[in-house]
Amino acid sequence: MLSNKATYALKALLVLANERDKGPVLISDLAEREAMPKKFLEQILLELKHHGILQSKKGKGGGYFLGKNPNAITLGQVIRLIDGPLAPVPCVSQTAYRRCDTCTDEATCGVRIVMKEVRDAIATVLDGMTLMDALLDTNRAKTRQRHRSRAR
């Protein structure tokens, strides 16, 4: 399950991707717009900045903005930065492998075999979806919702 921290990071990045041509966005505006705690959001944005996902500008007209093209940022990359490995058990993690304490034989462990398939499926989706893909999906969903509302 995604943590609140990862969810807020993704929401913030989607807003910043959507606003990328309009200049930096203030933390307070972002927090209010997406109903996120400002102090918590500030910590998240600093972490994303530290990893080069975001940049910031100080002073008048300042705020946060994407440090990379939204086509170059995958959801998997962001989630790993914020929450750590995608794997549901450590013995199938590609970034933080650790043998399970209770495992007697990894090669035949039924839990490991199934969880590796789960990890691979999750990684395929999240590593194959960029911030731009998610933004386009979001905008299409909003357009469909507006059309449904008008049709009523």
C-alpha cells in the first residue's frame, strides 16, 4: 500500500507537471489546492528536490517546479524514492534484496514465487508509466467527468 507521503508526492508532482509552463508553484498554494498538510508537503518536496526530481526558486515568483521533463520521471522512481522497494517481501526486491528469516529454500518457496510475480507486475506498470502519462490519464478522466456532468 502506498504511504500518504508517496500519495502526496505523486499528487504534487502531477500538479507541477500540469503547471510546468506557468512557472514555480508555492508550497502553500499546492498544499491548499490538493488538501495536503503544508509542513509535511514541504518535507516531501525537499526530498524530491534532493533527488533532482524538483527544483526551487526563492523570492518573488518563487516556488517549486519540475527539475526534469515529466516524460523522464516514472511513478516507480518516485515511489521508490519515497517509500522504498516495490517488492511485497524482501527476498524478491531488486533494490533491497534480503533473504527472508523463515525461508528454508528460496528456489521452491511458494510465497516467494508468487510475490516475485506480484513485484514484477507492479514494477512493469509503475516503471512504464511516466508523470506525463499519468497527467494525460488524469486530464482525460477530468474531461470525461465534465462531459458526463453536462449530459445530466
